[in-house]
Amino acid sequence: MTTRRRILYLFVSFFVAALVVSGLHVAADSLPAQLTDQEFWKLSTDFSEPDGFFRSDNLLSNEIWMQRVIPELLSNIKTPSVYMGVGPEQNFTYITSLKPKMVFIVDVRRGNLDLQLMYKAVFELSNDRADFVGRLFSKKRPAGLDRNSSALDIFTAYNGVDTSEELYKENLKVIDDLLVTKHHFALSDGDRQGVEYVYHAFYNFGPKLNYSSTGGFGGRYQPSYADLMVATDEAGLNRSFLANDENFQFMKTLEAKNLLVPVVGNFAGPKAIRAVGDYIRTKGATVSAFYLSNVEQYLYQDRIWGNFCRNVATLPLEPSSTFIRSVRGGGGPGGGLNSELGNMMADVKDCGASGQ
């Protein structure tokens, strides 16, 4: 090859490589920077399946050790794209650690959609973590808290503040107005009652709310809301979504931009997961992480895990896409749930993407 041809070859190779990189960059950036209210509600509605059943309300996680896998999770995933999850607030802690561009929470119960809508409103209405905690539990904000206060500072300060029925009623109206009047979400009467139900539970139990407060099954040790927010990873670092102002502001912005979309769906169902995957694929994006809690346990019991596996196999994945699972055998008082990671592509490689 002559020097001239070699230079031309290198130039063309560089140009092609640049186009490939550019294409990848465009694909990665094709997720929306914000959804309109109409787009948000349409995605949630169109992707959802009929309301399903679970044995408890599941208003709060009982996974006190969940932060332990976050350092490994961050090591695995360098450029987060889309996060998927199930259940309540533990997702926020994984989300604020990963900082994905978009989030879909898929849960079999419509009650979880109502819970996520309540959270959406409280995030949007609150300026900082102290405001958020006060609004969430219908308590007047105590003096001395600011953006630099630790989660422990905030929950310790609120321990001495009485819950207010007057605030509860005022806040519930503001939450309803934000969802229905400002955002124009077409909430059914059942959804509005569902939002009221979950918000009343937070008012009723306060920061002592735990997984079993509203009838959930569990072991002897059930961490409270405050316990979960001040928990740490194994190095003693608090990574909860209320650990610092940066984490809170990320969640607030995500919610304000309508980029956390709650979906009703059975993991083994015919529609929800596949619809979310189709949307993500059209945006040229991938699922970076999928928090499963311990849902697989029930899928195995019902002999439908294979359906779930085939659903996941249809998602747009990459080599670093990671499952986050809750498993029995957590250490500490009363045992409990621990967390572990799994490679999504490896775990579903033998399922096949077709059929149910």
C-alpha cells in the first residue's frame, strides 16, 4: 500500500469511526429531556395492564441493607440510560446513585402507581429535604434545618414535632390540585382515593411507618422510614435519596420533568415490560438497571418466571445491564433482605424473546 493510499485509508477509517461514535452519541441522547403532561399520562396509560394483586400494600421497603450493592453497581454501569424498577421508595435511592436519564416503575398493583403519583406531587411541591419530610408526614418544619443538614439531623428534628391533621388536609388538597388541575392527569375516582389512602398512611404512622404498618407480612425486624433514610453502605456512607441535597434535587427535577413514569403491569404479563422496552428501543437507548426486589420468588411459585424471562429478553440491553435483586439472608437485627446484582444479558440468554 502506497503512502498516499495508506493516508486515505486511515482518513476513511477515522471518518467511519467518527460516524459510528456520533451515531451512538445521538442514540444515547435521543431520550426526551422532558415529557409533557400529556405524553407522561399517555405512556403510563398505554403501557399499563389491568390492576393486579399482591398480598400487602407495600408502601415502604423493608430492605435495610439495600445500599451495600451500590458501589459495585456504580462500578458496573458507567453511562446510565434507563432505569426500571418495582415498588416504592427504594427505587429513589438507586436512581439518585445511578442518575439515569429516564425511569419506568412497573408494578402489578395500581396502588403503587397511586403511591408514585403521591411522591411525584410531594417532590414537586418541596424545596428541600426538610420541606419534603414535613410535607410527606404532615408535620410543621422545625427550626434549624437547612440544605446541609444530614438525614439524621432532619429525622431527629422531626421526632419532636406533632403530626397535624390540619396540615394533612391542606396538603392532600394541594397534592390533588397539582395532579389534576396543574398536570391535568385523568385520575379516576379510584386513583384519587388511592392517593388519599397512601398519603393518609404516611400521616397516620409518621416516620415510624414500616412495611408491616398497613398489614404487610414480614419478619421480626421491620425498619422504619427514618431507619431506611439514615442507613448506610458497608463503608458507612449514607446513599439514600434523602442523604444530601444533591440526591433530593435530582429526584425533584426528574419528577418535575415527568421522567419517572409509573406503569401497572405483571412482570410475567403480556404487555407492560415489552411496551416499555419497545419505547426505549425507539429512542435508541438501553435498560441500564432493573430493580426486581424479590418478585422473582413469587414468579417461581406461580410457575411463570419463564414468561418474565422472555419479557426481559425483549428489552434493549447492553453488556453492563444489571439486575438488582432482594434476597433472604440479610445480616443485622432480625435478619431480613439483602441485595445482590446479576447480569441481565447472562441471566436471560437462554429464554428466547418470542412467545409467552
